[in-house]
Amino acid sequence: MNSLKDYFHTDWAAMTLHDWLGMGVTIVVFFVMIGLYVYIFHPANKERLEAHRYIPLDDDDTEFHERFSKRHPEYFPTHTGTEEQK
């Protein structure tokens, strides 16, 4: 058991600023993930989240496409090939 205790021993005084920041970010992310899991799996939030179920599959954002194509016409050519290919 002594080797296991030595394996997990932490020298707190030798930790650098980056070690402390990394540990702090890890702890913050851990608690944020717990909060998100509680929010997502809470039964009262089921209807609200299920209403957005198919958003990743919705490709019909025509308003964005029209605005973007007017500002950047080089990304949306009007012809499909060169004159030789026609």
C-alpha cells in the first residue's frame, strides 16, 4: 500500500503557475459538466430540449445563404464549368 500512496503523492509546493491553472480549469470544467448533465437529464427540461431535436439536420437556412452569396459572390459561381466543357 505504501507504493500506491507514493504513486499518488503530490508535491503542492513544487507546483508551478501552469500546474495550478491547469488544475483550476479541470475543476471548473468538471463542475460545468455536472451542471450540464443535471440540466439535460432533468425530466422538466425534456419538452424544451426535444423541440430542438432536428436542428442539426435542418439545412434550409436560405436567408443566411442569400445574404452570404450577395456579399461573397466568388464562393457561388453562376456557371458550372468553362466554355469548353459546355
